[in-house]
Amino acid sequence: MSGSQPSLRWRLVLRLSLLQAAFLIVLAVLIVAALWMTGSFISLQPEDETIDAIAQSMARDRNGALVLKETPALAARRNDWSGLWFVVRDRDGAMIADGSVPKAYATIGGALDDIGQARFGSNLGGSAVPAARLRWVASPAGEVQVLTGVDGSVSTVRVAKAAGVVFFSALLPLLVVTAIATIVAAPLVVRRAFSSLDSAVARAGQIDINRQGTRLPVQDVPQEILPLVEAVNDALGRLDEGYERQKRLFAHLAHEWRTPVAILQARLDGLPPGPLKERIFEDTVRLATLAEQFLDLQRLNHRFEPAAIDLVDVAQHIVSELAPLAIAANYEPCFVKDEEVVEILGDRVAIGRAVTNLVQNAIQHGGRRGRITVHVGRASGITVTDEGGGIPHEERSRIFEPFHRVHGHGKGFGLGLNLVQEIVRLHGGQITVLEGPTGGAAFRLSFPTGA
């Protein structure tokens, strides 16, 4: 189930990474835009478009003279800037001028043959002149010097190329490095933040109905989750209070129940023998057993200190105590042991109650015929077998549920086998439903032995 649930931890990591990436992109765009506008990072000048268009328009005639060809790029620049002018010179001094060339730039190119590129403007000779750009570039006619004005616009293609250069040279490496750092660091940060919740989850897994007072830790729990943890602790407190009230009620009822049952048993002793007396006596024993079972359920809520006990001695004592009841119900009680002593660590009273419940269960449901055998062995533990009708296979998985009774066996209360299972579980053992040699029911209690 938990595998199909969304992970809050990884959801936070993903959202933190996406948010950080978005902030970085916006920040990088703003920084690049600021540098672009100030010319500190990259400068897209319109004259670069013009110089490239002019250079690609240069050619040579048959005599090798420098000529100008009207290309679409040059026509586009003329259309973009109606006042386009330029001067082109080659290494031999051949020159082509076009447009209204400012007087200050008419012959300046020859004096700057050794300058790769330059920018002009301001005041020359006391008169203001427009800004201009000079650059040596490659052309179909060879290397030429182009001098032109700085007006016009930058094409979309050039802007896209410049943006690509900016992105791949500066922005993309920054994003890659930041993404790697986020992927590595974000899970560590989130895991650290969730460490206090991990301790709360571990403590929640230790909550046991038999161990009241367990609370989830609130130390270092994030403020956003603290109300949930406190609500769970309040709920656990209310459950503890209700459970304590229920335990006191059951204990009180069981003790109060004992008194009228004891009085009823004393009055039965004064009745003359007969079948009716035997039936009433059995019913009284069942009522007394129910009262003891309620008390046993309360005892199981208190942890016992394990001590060395002998299963052979415990089982033999129970068989001796219940033998008159078994004989009165037309059974032959039988006790079998494989060893003289089978020692385990546990609680003698609790183990005795488990064996007592199994023997009483056999008396009630064994069909009032045959033997009830209690067998004790080191390897097998304690096995109680009757020669009745047995337990159907489809019922064997449910007979240990509280108040569940097998169909056709309505005299019990459905608590005995559940109590036996709890006692065995507290001793680290296991109860198994088997089929007796003659088809009756067999219950085996297996315990960890000290051998």
C-alpha cells in the first residue's frame, strides 16, 4: 500500500528543484539583459549587419577592378536605412564610395590601413560628424576595408545567434551546475528536515495496546507538522483512558461474577445426584470459567517476569484437577509424557490457564465419548487431543477470534481459544490446530525451550 502512495519527500525535492531552476533562469535573463543593455557582456551593433551586407556585395570585374553588386542583403539595408553610405577600399588602394559620405570620412580610410577596426564620431575639425565604424573584413573580392555609418537595425537571425551564444556559453553551464547541486543537495536537506518525523514514525510502530503511555516525540518536529503529532498524542491519551476504564470494568464484573457462581456451586452440592444436577453443574462450571477468562484477559495486560517452569508438572497438575469433570462428562482423561522434565521460561499460572482452557474446550466439544489426552514432549510441547468430530478446515483460521464459535458448538463463549493464543504469543510460542488420530481436534502449544 505504501509503495503506491505519493512520496512527500520527493515531491518537495522536485518542487524545490523546479522553483530554484525557475528563479535561476529569471535571474540569469535579467543579468544578461542588464549586461547587454550596458554593452558590458555582448554588443549587437547595427553597423555589423551593414558591413557584412556591403562586404558580400563586393566583386571583381574582368580586369580585377573592385565593383559593387546590388545583393538582396544590401537592398534590405538600404530599405532599412534610407541614408545609407559607405566607403570600401582594398589593399591596393582601390576605393568604392556609395551614398552621401560625410566629408570627414571621405579619405580617412587610407590612413588606417593597419587598423583592424575602429569607431568614430564626436567633433572633427570643430564640426559635429555622425558616428561611423571601420573594419577590415573578408569578401568575395578579397579582404576589404569597410567604413560606414552606425544607423539601422539588427536582424532577428543575428539576435537569435547572439542569444544562442549567450545561452550556451554562460547561462546553460550555470543551469547545469546548479541543477546538479540541487539534485545532490535537495534530497539531503529534505531528508535532514524529515529526520524528526522518522523518529516519530519509529515510535508509532512501537505502539502496543498492552503498553499504555506511548507518545510520539515532538522534539525537533517541524512547526507545520507539530499539530498533527500533538493531535495523535491526544488521541493516544484518550485511548489509554478508555482502555483503562474498560479494564477496570471487566475486572470488576469478573470479580462480582465469581460470588453468585460460588454460591450456586455450593447450593448444587446439597442437591441429590442425578442427570439434571450434572447438567447444571457443567453449566455452572462454564460460568465460572467465563469469569476466570475475563480475569485472565486482564492479567495478560500486565507483563510477567519469566521464570523456569516445568511443562510436564503444569500439564499433569491440570489433568488431575479436571479429571473429575472429564469423567463426569463420560470421558477418559489420559496424560502422556515423553520426558520427565520439559523446562521453559514463562509464567506458570498463564500456561496452566492455557492448558485448562484447551481441556475444558475438549470436554465441551469432544462429543462426550472416548479419551481426552494431554501429551507433553520436548519437541512437540503440549498437545491436547479429543475424539470428537474435529474442527472443519474452513473454520481453523477463525477459531482464535474473540467470541467466534464453530457452527454447531454453541455452548462456549468464544473466549477460551483467543486467550490461549494470547498466552502462547506472550511466551514467544505458537498454537497449531491439528487433526487427532481418530479424527478429533488436536491443539498443540509449542514453546521455545531452554535446551
